[in-house]
Amino acid sequence: MAREPATPALSSGRLTIDLGAVARNWQGLDAICTNAKVAAVVKADAYGLGMTKVAQSLYAVGARFFFVATLQEGVDLRAVLPGAHIFVLNGLWPGTPALYTEQRLMPVLSSMPMLEEWLRYCLSIGSAFPSAIQFDTGMNRLGFRIKDAEWVRQQITNAGYKPQLIMSHLACADDPAHEKNRTQLALFQSLLTHFPNVAASLANSGGTMLSKNYHFSLTRPGIALYGGAAVSGRKNPMARAVSLLVPILQVRDAQTGETVGYGATQTLTRKSKIAILSCGYADGLMRHLSGSNRRSGGKVFVRGQFAPILGRISMDTVAVDVTDLDEAVPRPGEFVEILGANITIDDIGAMAGSISYEILTSLTGRYDRRYINAPPAVADTEHEAAALSLSAQ
Ligand SMILES: *Cc1c(COP(=O)(O)O)cnc(C)c1O
């Protein structure tokens, strides 16, 4: 990588987000969901990539359904996309139905208190505001139990209410061989018999790739849009959306027997050249990527080769071993790859004992963020609310 001395980034890392890749990934999933609509999950600031830019790009290529986690995220997304259909996964926060309806946000109702408060509000206003109802089919996270289906059906029937979506969430969609996928699918199908003519949604990214049986009316991919491998043990078909380059601050010579970093966990067994990078755990470089004599840590890519992390990762810096680089010793100001063509978000997730999701959502540090390849923006006139048209299967 070329040396870039007086960088305008003022010695912080450079995080590049390829909005064209995110948009292509959505289009790729849209192409395989021939009978279902494809939503986009943009919670947690679009997995750390930046909700505003990501959502605008996805809207530009045709996405109209979006999922966020919190009410605040819903309010923020509404300000950006006046015409989108927005579901709030964490449901109805007590005392806030009016805020949802003013903002045209749809809560994912997951408990009796949530459903009762929503129906009471709809009756008081005399309007059946749209929502989704979530059932738990085997994850013990949010959602009604299956045995409550009849109670839910009675409540909505008594209120003259019809939800926009019945949904559930898969626990093991990243593992196609896992029996739980079939069990959850069967439970979901039996659940839907209580709610004929209501649209349904089950699949996250992994579920979308499992088979068409999991698609129903609406799929809900997140990680696949951002380039992560949604299904383990298969070639990842998605385009890479993120790269992270960080600069070298100093290259130092160190002697056999000396130690590197806090806790002196790594003793050098040879004369070494160590590059100190301007990136630490405060920038999302998880401390679990630290190296020691007992356990090798993560690695970075510099001058065409991998260089292992030495010792504990500090808040603002990390040491890497560049002794074995074939080419000339790298120089201060030169950028090395933490994430990119040679190290994927899944690679670093595995090295960190974590997952691509947590790697992405941790990239909140002091980066010079650049967005590239954004699709042409949608004209203001096309931001009018499109009809909420989801068909039951
Ligand atoms: C986060 C989330 C998704 C998206 O999951 P991915 O694995 O990132 O595709 C879909 N549905 C629900 C309920 C979620 O919480």
C-alpha cells in the first residue's frame, strides 16, 4: 500500500463503506425472493455502517420495508425516508402509541401488554393503525408463545383489528443442517392457520438463503446486506461493503527476551521489527484479538502479507510483527489493512471469538469515514408513502 504521509485523516484509520455493494446485495436477495418482498434491517445504525446513508441507498434501488430496533431509530429513519414502511422490532414502548402513529411507525407487538395498549389506542382514536405481531417459535426472545395464538386472535377479532404482518425469528438459520430450522418453520406454518389472509415473515439473512419455504410474504435480511456470511460453511455470495485501513505510527526494533504491551504477555523469542498502528480497542479492535506466547491473536495485512498482532491491544494502539515481511520495512504514515480484500468481517469475527455482526457494530471509533458508490438519490416526489401492500401467501 502506498505511503500517504500528510494524511488529512489526522492519523486516524480510514473506514470506507461501499454503498453500491450494499445496494447490490439487496438487489441480489430481491432476485432470489421471487414471491416475497425483501425488507432491509437497518437497526443499530445499519450495523454500524450509518443508517441514513444505507437506508437512502437501499430506498434508491427499491427497498420500501425497513426494520429498526428502537423507537428512536424509527423516528430517525422516518426523517430520512418519508415514504418507507418502518417496523420497530423492540415493540411498543409503554405510553408511546401516539408517537408511533404520528411518525407512521409500526410496532412489532410481542406481548399481551403491548397488544392491549395498541388495541386500546386504536379503538380510542377509531383507526386501525398498522402493526406486526410477533410469536416466539423457539428462541425465547421477544414474542407471544404459540399457545397464546388463540387469545391474540380473539383480541384482534373483538377489536375489529387486522395486523399487517405475523412474524417470528429463526434461532439457527446460519446452520442449514440444524433441525431447529425445520421445527420453527413447522410451528410458524401451524401458527399462520390462526391468521388466514395476514402477511407473514420469518427469514433473516440466513433464512432467506435456506430455501423459498422460509420466505413467506417478506424477508428481513440484515448482515447479508452488509457483506457478512449469513450461512456458515458455504461460499459467501455477498459483496464486501466495508474496508478499514489504519496508519503505522512507528516501526521499532526490539530484542529477544523483551516483552510487548500491557501485562507483558508476549515475550519476544527473536530479534523483531514491530509496527505500532493507530487503532485500538476504543476503535472496535477487540481486545480478544490480542496475542501472547500462549495464544496467537489476530492479524493485519501489510505489504502483501499477514502480520500477527503482538501482545495486548491498547486503547489507541496495537503492535504487529513485521519482522518477516519480504519487502522493505513499512514506514510511518503507511496504511495497513484491518478489514478489506484480504481480511473479511467474518475472518476477524472468528479471530476475535465473535461474529461479523459485533465487528461491524463496534466500528464506532475515531475513523475518517468515507462513503463510495452511492446509488443516485431518489427524487423528492418519489418519497410519497407507497401503499402498504404485503400479500398473504
Ligand atoms: C436483527 C434481526 C434480523 C436481521 O438478521 P440478520 O441475521 O442480520 O439477517 C431479522 N429479524 C429480526 C427479528 C432481527 O432481530
